[in-house]
Amino acid sequence: LIYQMEQAKELVEKCIRDNSTSLNISTLQLMKLPDNLPDNLEKLYCGHNKLTELPNNLPRNLKLLNCNGNNLMTKTSCTKNAGNFWDYLDKY
């Protein structure tokens, strides 16, 4: 699992270098999201990992969050930025 987190961090660093607004870290078996998600991120794909909650530090510009196929148990760790996504998540 350490390798998968390192791979996710490398993808985040590439996203930052490229000034990209989209990041796909799906299917890496992540138990948590990387800490260094860029603020300009608008689309985050983190589906089919082993996430049980979302962090409090989601990027403020996030418009699309796809985290289906995880084990999200509660909504307590979501900020207002993620609140709009729960209707979408609850459908899948």
C-alpha cells in the first residue's frame, strides 16, 4: 500500500507541474487521499480505492468528485465543498 500512495503522490506532483485541473487516482487501493491536493483542482477521480472517509482539506475549487466504489461510511469528514457531491454519491 505504500507503493500505491507514492504513486498517487507522483500523480499529484505531475498534476501540479502541468497546472492541470483534473486528477485521476482511481484504483490505487488508497486508504486515504494524498495530503497535497492542489487548490486549483476542479475534477478529482478517486473511485475504486479503499477510502472510508473524505478529508477536510478538499480543494476549494473542486466541481466534480467521483469516488464511487469506495467504503465511504460517514459524511462527517466532508467540508462544505464536498457537500454538493453527497447526492451523487448516495445514488451509486
